[in-house]
Amino acid sequence: MKRTGVFVCHCGINIAGTVDVKKVAAELAKHPGVVHAEDYVYMCSDPGQNLIIQAIKEKKLDSVVVACCSPTLHETTFRNATKKAGLNPYRCEIANIREQCSWVHREKSKATQKAISITRGVVEKVRRNESLEDVSVPVTKRALVIGGGIAGIQASLDIADAGYEVILVEKSPSIGGHMSQLSETFPTLDCSQCILTPKMVEVSKHPRIKLMTYSEVQEVSGYVGNFKVKILKKPTYVDPDKCTLCDECTKVCPIVVPNEFDMGLTGRRAIYIPFPQAIPASYTIDEKACPGMFDTAIACGKCADVCKPGAINFDMKPEIVEVDVGAIVVATGYDLYDKSMMAEYGYGQYPDVLDGLQFERLLSASGPTGGRILRPSDKKEPKEVVFIQCVGSRDPELHWPYCSKICCMYTAKHAMLYKHHVHDGQAYVFYIDIRSGGKNYEEFVHRAVEEDGVLYLRGKVSRVFEDNGKLIVWGVDTLTGKQIEIAADMVVLAMAIRPSKGMDELAKKLKIALDKDGFLAEAHPKLRPVESMTSGIFLAGAAQAPKDIPEAVGQASGAAAKAMAILSRDRLFHSPTVARVIRNLCTGCGMCVSVCPFEAISLKEGKAEVNEILCEGCGTCSASCLRNAIQVKNLTPHHIQEMIKACLGG
Amino acid sequence: MVSLDQLKEEVKKALSSGKVKYFIGYENIGSGWQVRPAFIRQPEDVDRLVWTPACFHNLVRFLHDEKRRRAREKNPDIRPVGLVVKGCDSRSINVLLQEKYIERNDVYIIGVSCELTGVINITKLNQHLNGLKPQKVLFGSKGTFKVIVDDREIEIEAPDILADRCLECPANFPVIADVILGEEIKRNPGNRYQSISAYEKMALDERWSFWQQQFSRCLRCYACRSVCPMCYCDECVADSIAYAVTAETTADEKAQKTRWVERNPELSENIFYHLVRAIHLAGRCVDCGECERVCPVEIPLRLLNKKMEKEAKELFGYEVGFDPAQPPLIACFRDNDPQDFIR
Amino acid sequence: MAAEFEPRIVAFLCKWCSSAGADLAGVSRMEYPPNVIPIQVMCSGSVSPLYVFSALSHGADGVLVSGCHPGDCHYIKGNYYARRRLALVKKLLEYIGLEPQRFQMSWVSATEGVKFSQLIYDLVKELKPLGPQTKFRRNY
Amino acid sequence: MVNNVYLPRIGEIIEIKDEVKGARPIKTFRVRLTDGPIFSFRCGQCAMLSVFGKGESMISISSSPLVTDYLQFSILKMGRVTSALHEMEPGNLIGVRGPYGNGFPIESWKGKNLIFIGGGIGLAPIWSVLQTALLQKDDYGELMLIYGARTSQDLVFRSELQQLKNQIPVHLSIDVAEPGWSEFVGFVPQNVLDKKPSPQNAIAITCGPPIMIKFVIKALKDLGFEDDQIYTTVENKMKCGIGKCGRCNIGHHYVCKDGPVYSWAQLKELPQEF
Amino acid sequence: MMEKTILKSSFPQWIKSLQSFKVFIPKRENFGWELSSNNQILEIASDYTYPVVPPKKLIFPQEEIFFEFEQNPDNGIELKEVLPEESPQVIFGVRPCDGRAVEAMDLVFGGSFEDLYYWRRRRQTTLVGLACHQPPSENCFCLSVEGSPYSEDGLDILLTDLGDRYFVKALTEKGEKLLSEAPSLFKEITPKDREEKERVHLEAQGKIKRHLNGARELPEKIKAIFDSNFWDEESSNCLRCGICTYLCPTCHCFDINDETKSLAPLRGRRIRTWDTCQFPDFTMHSSGHNPRPDRASRLRQRLAHKFLYFILLYDRFQCVGCGRCISLCPVGIDIIEVLTRARNHGK
């Protein structure tokens, strides 16, 4: 490239006050290949821009350098001007001689010299710039939402309401998630089912939502706007269209297994409906439980016998459905920390040591006790209940270092509701400190203490053991330093929130990262909290970090909005300054693949290949390549070397 | 003891069964005691093979030639190439696997244990013999070398004439092989970074004057790079004597090729070349010591690579060549990598 | 009497943090010595050791690489790679006998205009007594 | 004082013409020497052109020795130096040293029919002979040009070729058919076989890509040409131009000094290292 | 021609007398012997063998600046020829093989295009040879390539070590000039001196162990097997490094490159550096096509140049039998063995 124009801006006196702009222009005019150099009082003004346009046309410039303010301010301005003159915008570069020169120096001769050096460097850069066009790809206007909890439901509804198709995949037989198990929700104490069920129904009725329950994502390929997803649809052995919900089948089914919905506090049959309001409203045969599913069948077939509509079909096979989507929302939710890790509290050992969700089920009117609080062991009303917070959370040595966030609130709710049920009972809460940041949250905790007399004890419980029908809780009150021993009837543990089981595998399929605690990693903790590091994949709900319902719903709507921003476009455009592989230099060592933060590089037939839509042009790959075989367009090692040379007077 | 007969037997087996395309081992140069890489193509040629303390060459390097040949040929014979490797050499195979330069079944590996010795340094041997000319140099028993001089047999304690790298070897036993000859005997390497400690302790200017002297005599014959099992790039970014150009390469691409190092052998260019080589070998060099051995003007290149090896270990806990599945040193990081040098 | 030696520093600044920090120093009119020539790169992770060597070879008296603080990288982890890679470069350069002051790395965020200007002050102050960098510089 | 053979003279580009555009562009440069008249040379000789700061490249002179105002070079953009040359403009200065090489033995061709067979940029060295023969038309018998390129846009000297058609038979070809192309479609050797130049009292001069030369020679042999009736040029990487740097040799011949012109009779005796 | 003797004890004085010359004398370095102009050394060590880098580097240095170019203010270009300084130099301890090598190189840099840079240095260089009383290396084979441990070709003076003194034979005017710098140190020769010298020469000749038989048959043979796969086999362990050629006293191949110092105004220089036929890019066209694409063709080029092309051009070998390429080859490629096998190939 041989016809560069250099335009030096005075910026009033902002630049010209410290930098001899005439001299900069004059020196640059001598630079080889610079055929035009001039200065002007405000380059960004219309007359200034016109100077550039005119010079490009008259002098047949093939590249332009504007020495002015920071590129963050006017790079676009000048590139547009360049474009107007018929030159590719990437043939225009900015030399920052204001923020990084005139404004920070006083001595005119030195500042001028520095401005010359900077501009020379940029001249050498721009003349090596390629003319580039934005990268563009078409968009499949359909979203995939993974997880049918409240976050997934909300995201699905938002996207579908905006007019796009949604495929909602849920691994269990019904959507609803953990929210459907809850009794009442803090801080308003409204009934969880009551507010959730309408939304579940809306999902099932929505013309643009395709619900796939009892299904799992098996394989994801492609990239933003153009994902290809394989979904495994597990057989339920019951045709939902035929099932009339008569419930005759469960009556004859001889097999009883623990009921997941009731957190094992009750049993269910091998053929079951997860809960009465389940969506889709249909039965499922649990193939792990039903003996009829094994080869050596002692298949009783009783359910099929009693099913009048003939909805039961033992020949149903797993099915793989392939879908194309443009964006993905991951809302896989949470599970509670594995109880076996908590031996010291007797969880799993003593029936009256419960976790928070089990307690929710006891509180729930649809629960095993019909909403009465009774000890699982003897069905007696507990008179002293100890709630322990931070079980497995905030414990970097033994368990997890993070705060599970919702336990303070739900424990307060549990203690409060307990008191509402058992007026003469006493609730104790062991806590480290109370975190009640949230609208009306602090007031809620105060209500528990003040109105319901919940006894908050600051300290940790060291041990829970059974003695004479009582659960002895040993702890320390760290405020008084006293040892505490409580003989309780029931202990409720606020177990740590963990990402739901199997999420690590799903993350691998999606090629999105996990944080150090195993939750999904967001692209930027502050500025891109609902995006994953992979373009086009968004995060919602507790899969990203523990959150309560309003937060999960809020994030879901955020993720939906992000997804819609993609789906609303016919094509996606992307900056063309992306990495390029020089194939004959590439040996396929894969270093670039490992360092790429965006999964934009893959190895194909022993050579690296860049997905230009995913590449953000950061250049980490290029610095890692021992052969300079991968380079960011318009900022290649060659550009840098020539800039160094020119800047240093070479 | 590694049995030469067994080695020959294994090679013969591999060749006559057609399992390997050809086999690279060592043979004597002429009738002397020194050795060179030997390409054995016929089972009946296995008698050329030797295994002596002068087998310092890292034969893994020849896999580059094989790879290039395969790329050139239309219907290449893709059977594995057989190789004799020592502990250090085997680690360079691991690095090539790590960098996907080769696949495991591209190579059939006969590993030999260095047991209590290793390979010799010829300069040390000559000094030790004080002007006498050796006729044969052999492995002795229990960590010694047997040197035949004037039909006399001299026993030399291994550390007296061992190559420096062997004195600092972290694993004198092949870490990857199809067949292993010899026993796995742990030899205590002592201080693995002994050779560089003196230089690390030097004052800055003293160190500079040392390196300045070393680099200023570099001829840029590129023997260091040519012999290196890790220097497999078709075109070296530092200074190319080969351009990876195809018919598709455009004139602009050729014109814009970055020339980091000029062809002149002045100090600045020599330093640039060696700096790039050192940094590019960081986390990849297995300290086979070949670069230093082949240098005709004896620039102590090992000292550079050893320094990088030490820093990789001390700063990042990184060891080279033991695990082909680990990510390359500079393609991974730890959240707590040291950053006390950053302001 | 010869004029006081003025070192020339090549500074590779990442676009999102350090160059923005330098811009902030400008907006806030925080004066610092004009000895530094900024070269904006997308990310500190894109700074190859070759760039550092090349700057020294072409006569830079000092080289600075500056990026986002750990955890703040616009590209999530580029600065972590830079940190590891350039730690090795620094060790190597010092081992060859280059004064440690001549190659430096810093974290400067977009809000740290003060830090940036102070950093340049400090670098220049440290480099002045060393005189011109001739060890790696091309004679021609 | 011995002449310093490595020191170029300064030449000024006085005219540049785009011959071929696109990915493999060709430009024709006319160069005068700033310090005096151009050197005398023989057809087929080359000159070492330099772009200062980029290096040197050996380029065959495409003008006739009978033209003494300038030297003409037609240059395909190929690497570092030729790319830099392509960026130059009239008035720019380059280095020129030469002439180098043996050149065509045109004195011994007097009275003979000359058949010029070129492909792509290979027309350049031929052009010098062709122009000379045209200027001294009485000294030679019939002249004929067979010339081809990949596409019609890749033909060099397009306007000159049109004029040339008025003077001698010109048979053009392109590799694949194009709309509006009325002449031969196919490779140059096929065109040679198609036009069947007679070996009678003839000399064939061929220049182009190695693969083309190979098949042109085969075609000529098929038409009855003897080895010493066929002349071609050889190209190799060169640095010094004077047979010292050691890289352009084919056998003991240094192409820069002893070549680039060979009769097939000579060339087939040499190692095929080009 | 002048024959004298000089006592070794007087040798330092002779050296000191050479004030107007830059004097190179072998110096021991950790990597071997080097021709050093460090004027502390005033004698040739008794255990001196030969310099690792041959004396060619003082006449044909690895880097030669041809000229500097500079853009002047009115955009013209000025070339400043950079010729080697006019300063005479003396090299002591040139082994007869290396002297013969210089003679071979004279042929290359002479001829129709005389190389100014080479000849400037060459004319100012006085080569003081030292006959080998024993072979400097176990791979010496000068006798097989028409040389000898006491060959005078290319030298200005030949010294022969007679124990306490050197037999000094000035072979050229330049040599005689060197003696005339300190005439008093030189003694007339006696018949005994001459006798002893002959004896040393003959003994040395007998100590050379390695031989390349029938070297004059090689040109035909190489031609005959030019296209055979012999070269593939022989080059299979070649690393494609430049040791054999860079350190060969007769190899003269070079590269020419431009280096720029600044762009505005354009300033730079054109330099020559050593190059070698063993590097892949040596012959690579800018299209990527390479007439000598593999190690086999490059090994063949090296040997054919020395034992075929050079003979066709100058009727002499371009190999002087110093054995450096054998001793220094990292993988034991042995030119004697390869050529011997070449000679027997197909037999």
C-alpha cells in the first residue's frame, strides 16, 4: 500500500496547544508512501471529514490515518467518512495524540516528537491493513431452553411471547422444578403452587413453545445463530394424548419406590404422575423401577390391563430429535448438597433430621402430612425444632466456600411457618450471620424473630446425635462463647445449593465453562452476567449461582432478552478483525484451541480453523502460536513489528 | 544391563513382521567407537546396531523427516517408524504427542533404560584420558563406563564423564515405550539445576558479558535447531532457512512475511534468534542436550533451556514430557500463578 | 554537556483496560513524561514474546506490557496467559543479563489513570540511570 | 579501478503499464538509468533490479537491444521484491545492474524462420527477440508467435499483440473457454500441435512455466524439430547474478552467468535441477 | 623464493615487528582453536591443530556490507559503497589444506566478474602456512585430493616446525616482505635444516590415516549415479544444518539481503552473508518451487560441487581434505565414506 493520507487534528487547542501539529503533518509528509498530510482545527467536524473524503478521492488515497483523540471516540466517525469516500473503513486508523499525548505532556518539542512517533507507527499499521467486510451468518429464529424450572419457564414464555419458537427441554417427566415443591414463598408467604401452576399451563398451551419433558440434550454443535442440537426423548411408555388421568394404573401397580417429589418422605408407584398439577398431565412408567422393563420380565402388565384408553405402550423407544436453534438458554437449576457428606449432623441417619426441601414438603398442604408438621419417625408434632444454616456452604475447608444465598430467607420462613403451625413450639436457628438483602427481606427476618419468637443463635453446630428419642444438638454461641446443647425433636438443615446433577456433562456438550464451584460461568461477572463465554448461549437461574425466585425470574427474562436480540435479526454481523489461520504454517498443535476463551478455534484435518462468528479477535491465540500461524487480521505480528520499527524511528 | 542382542532381536522382530516401516537405532561410525544414527530397513541389517555410552543422539528428531516425507508422498507407507529411545528422548515423544505432531501409532518405541549411567560427554572423556585415544567405550557394571585404550581396559566412574544433562536427569527411564530394555533403576539426580546455579548467582553485568561472548560467536548454522526434536516447524519464525510456501501463498503474504531476525550474524540478531528459541522451547524442551552437543562453537545452549525448565517448574509446577495429555505450558494457567513481578 | 538521557519505552497497552486507563489519565490531564510510545493491542494476551524482543532489538530502552487486572480481562483469561508467558520472558531476559527494569508488566484498569501516569513516571525514573539499552539493540 | 559488480546503477521508472490484474498481476516497467545511457545487452539477457530495503530480483529484459532509450521489464508479482516493484510509481528509483546471462544466439539464426512459443509471463524474454527480429525483418525468414495464458485477462502485451497480428501470424490461446473468445482454447502445447509450425529451416524459441516448456518441447519433437532447433530459458533462484553465490546452478552451469538461454540439445545433458 | 630459519625463541619478536599488520594467531578457546588478533599471543602453540572456523572467514567474512543506501532530501537515492578497509593482515598458522582452499576460492571470486570485496581483503592478506608435522585431525585426507601436509599452494610463507626453530619458506613477494620486517631474526638455512624439513614433511605424510581412493574417478561416477536413490540413503540422517559448509574452507556460497535502518528517510544497507546449499530455502523459488527439495539433492549438490562441477570448471577438487565436515558433523556423515560408497555404488 503506497498512498496514505495523514490528517492531523488540532482539536482546537487540545492537541495544538501542546503538539506542533504543522510539524507532525510536515514530518509525516516525508514518510515513504504518505502522499498527503494536512492538519485541520477539528477533523471530526463536517468540514474536517470532508477534507478527508476529498483527499481520498482526489489523491486516490488507499489508506488514511487520522491523528486525533482516542479511537474510542471517533474511530467510527472517521471510518464512516472513509467509507463514504469509497474506501474500505478498515483502511482508516486513528493515532491517539490527544489522550495519550497532548493532554499528558507539557513540553511542546517532546510531545510533538512523540506524536510523530505514534502517527508513524499507525501509518505503518494502516498501510498493511486489509480491506475487510463484516462477517455475517443467517440466524435460525428459534430458541432452546434447557430446564423447566421457574427460570426456564419464564425464559420460554418471554421468548415465545415475543414471537419466536421455543423448544423447552426438561429431563424429568414434568416441568415446574423445585418451585413446585415449595409450600409458601418468602417474603410474601404466597402459595408457591398457586403462582407457578398458571405459568406451567401457559407453557403447555403456548402455540410457539414445544415442550419436551423426560428429555435430555445429547449433543450440541454449531455456533451462535446456528446451533444444531440432538435431544434424547426418553420413553414414558404412556401416550399422553390418550391418558385421561383416571389414576387406575397406580392403584394396581405393585411396585413402590421413594417419591422424589416428596423428597423421599413418601412412596410412589412404578407408574406415576409426579404431582397432581404436573405438566404435561400424564403418567410415566419409571423404567428403573418397573420390573416389566427388564428382559427377564416378571412383567405384570397390570397397568396396561386396567388402562381403558389403552394409553400404555411398552414398546415405546427412546427417540432422538434433531433441532436447529439460534440461541440457547441454560436454566438447569440446582440440587441440594449430597446428604451423605453431612454425617456429623446425622442427616440420612436419623429420620427426623431433614433438609429444607423435605421440610417444605411437610409444610405443603399437598405434602405427605397434608400440611401438618409431624416427625417422620413417629408422626408426632415436634415441640423443639433446630434449624441449622450454612450446612455445606461457607465452609472452604470441608465443603463449599460460597454462600448459598437463599437459606437465610427460607430458614426464617420455615421457622416462622413452623410457629404458625405449632404455636407452642420453639424454633432455634443456628446462623453465621443473616443475609437478608432483598426487597422486604430484612423485615421478614425481623418478623420471624419479633412476632414469632424464633430464637436465633449465632454459632455453629458441631454435632447432632440421638439420645433417648431426642436429637441432641451441640453447638457454640459465638456471641456469648457458651456451649449450647438443645434436645430437639426435629433438626432442619439448610443444605448448600449445588448445580443440578449432570450439569457438568451438559456444560461440556455446550462447550461452556464452569466456575470453580461447578456453577455455570458467566462471560463477565459484572457486565455480562447472563451470557456464557460462548456466544449465543445464555444462563438463567440457579445453574449460574444460587438465587431466589425473583432473581431467577429476573435473570431468565434477561437471558430471554439477550436471546431475542439474536433471534430478532435475520443475519448476525460481527467485526471482521478476527483470527485467521495461515494453513501452511499451522502444524495443528492445538495451542490456539486451548487458549481461545471463546471456543472459536477447532482442529480440522490437522489444522486450526477459526469460526469467525465466535472469534472476538483478542489475539491470545496468535501470541501462543509458536509459528505465527494464526494471526488477527489487521493486527498481525507483521503489523506490530512495523509499528515498533516506525515508532522507534526505524 | 541393556542387552544388545535383545535389542537386535526386538528390531529384527519388528522389521520382519512388517510392523515397522524402518528402524532408527545407532551404529558405529566406520571402525571407530563413535556412533551415529542408523537407518535399518532390512532384518538382516540389525547387526549394524550398537548400544554404547556414545549413543547420545536423540533419534526422535528424525520423525520430522518422516512426517514431511509422508506429506510429500501420494500414497505414503504409514506404518510406524521404529526408534530406540532413552529416558530423555522418550519424553520428547510425549511432547510431540502432546502437540499432536505425531500419533502414538506413528512410532514403535524400543525404550532403553540408562540405569545407573547415561551417555558420555566426549570432551570430558578426552580430558579424563588425557590425550589417550579410546578404542571402545562401553557400559561397565554398576554405574561405570569401560573404556578400552591401547588394548587396556579402564573403568571410569560414571559421574566423571557423564554428559551434564545426564547428571541432572529427572528420569533416566523411558516414560513411553512399546518394549523396554534394561532395568528401571532410580538414579538420584541431585540438584537438577546444578549447571545453571553458578550463572544465576552471577552479577547482572557478569552474566551479560558471559552470554555476550557466547552469542557473539554463533555462526547461525542452525545445527541447534536442526537437531532439536521440538524444532519441527516448517518455517522458523525466528529466522527461516526454509519457507513454508505453497502454490496458494499469495505475493502479498510472501511480501508481508515478518522478518524478525536479519541474516547477518551480528550479536543483536544472534541473541534474538536464541532468545526466541529458548522461549519457544520453554515447557517443551526435555533437556536431551543435543543442541549444545552439536554446536560447533560450543555455545552452552542447555543453560538457556535448563533455566526455562527450572522456571516452569518453580513458577508453575510444570514438568515436561511425562504426560502427553497435559496442556502445553503456555496454553494453560493457574489462577494463582505468581505475579509479584507485575506492577 | 550532553542533554539528559531520555529513555524510549514501548508500551503495549490492552485496548479495554490499560489503553482506556491511559486515556483516562489524559482526560484527567495527569501529566507524565513523554518517553512512552503506546501501541494498542486488543489484549495483553496477544503480546507475543517476539514483540518484546523486537522492541528491544529496535532500540527500545524499556518495554512495558500492560493489561487488565486478573479477573477483569475483557476476553476473560487473556491476561492470565500473558502473565505466565511474560513471566518466562522476564526471567529469560534477566538471565541473559538485561536489567530487570527494562522489561516490565503492569495491571492498569480503565479507572486507573492515576496509576498509569505514576507508572510511567516510575519507569522513566528507573530507566534514566541505566542509560541507553545497547545490549539487544541492533547496531544497524 | 575495478568495477564493483555488486553496486547497482540507479534507474528511474519512467512508465508503468498494467498488463494483467487480479491475483497474479503483471506490470510492465520502462526504466532509464539516471547516470547515463542504458547498457548494451543481448536479447534474452537479464538485469538485477533492486528495490532498496527489499532486495534484488533477476528480471529478463523484454525490450529489444535496438531500443536504447529505456529498458523494459514485465514483472509478475510474486514475492517480496516484485511486490514492492508493483507498488512503485513513475518517478520512483530502483537499482539496476547487469546485463547478465548469455542471451539468445540470434546472429546464428539469420535467414531462419523463427517460431516464438510463449506462455503467461514467459512472453517477456521472447518479446525482446521478437521485437528485434521485427526491426531487422530482412535478416530473418518467416516469424510466427504462438502464445497462451490461463484466461484472456492473463495475456500480457494485449494491445501490442493486436498490432502484431498485422505483421506476422499470431496464434493465441487460453486454457478454458470464455465468452467472446474466438481463438484456440486449450494449452499452449496443444496449440502448437494444432498450428503445426514447420521445422524446415526453423528455430523455435519457447518460454513459460516449466510444465508448459516440457510439453511444448515434446510437441516440437513430434513435429520434427531437432534438439538444436529448440531454444528455451531456465529460471532459478538467483542472488549475485554473476555465478558466485552458488544457488542457481544446474550442474556446473550457473544459470545467471551461463544461462538462462539453452538449446534443448544443451539442456537435456544437464541435471534437471530447475 | 627465499628460505630461512627462525628460532622459536625469536618468533615473538618477529610478530612484534609486524606493527603495520593486523596479525592473527591461533588461540585456544573452549570450543577449539580460533584465529585471533588478540595481540597478547606471540607464538603458535605446540599443540595447535587447526582453527575450527577456517581462515576463509578473514578473507570472505560471514558478513560483508556491500553498500549503504540513503534517500536524500530531493528523494534521490545515494549509494555509499562500503569497501573493506585498506589494512594489511597476516594470518599465522594456516594449514596447507586451508591455503589450498583459499586458492580454490580465488578461482570463484576471480574470473569474468571480479569480486571487489573479496580481492581487497585477499590482496591485503598474507597467509603464513604451517606445515603439519602430524595431522591436525584424525579425519585429515589431504593426500587424496591432491594436497599434502606441506603443500605451498595459496600460501605466502610456509613454516615447518623443526623443534626449536621453524624452517621458513617465503613463497611470494608478500611473504618475503614479511620476512623483511625483521631480517635479523632469520638465519640462512643449512643443509641440515633442509634435510630435517624434508624428514618432517615425509613423516607427516605417513601419519595421515584416512584416504579417499580414486578421487579423480568420482566426477564420472557422480554423473552416473546422479539420479539414483543412493543419495536418499546417504542423506537419511542429515539434519540439514550448515556445519559442513559453513566450516568448509572452500565453500563460498552466499546470500545478499537488504536491511533497513529507517523508513523516513529510507536508509539501509545491502549485505552479503554466508549461505549454504544445505538450507532448504537456498534454491527455493519465490513461487515455492524448489529444484533441490530434499536432503538427498542437497547432499548431492554439496558433493557434486566439490567433486564434479568444480573439476569441470577449474580442473581441481573443491575439497582440500581438511576433514572438518567429518569431525564436526553431528550425525557422522563422512564425506570419505559417502564418496567411497558412491564409487562402489552399483558395482
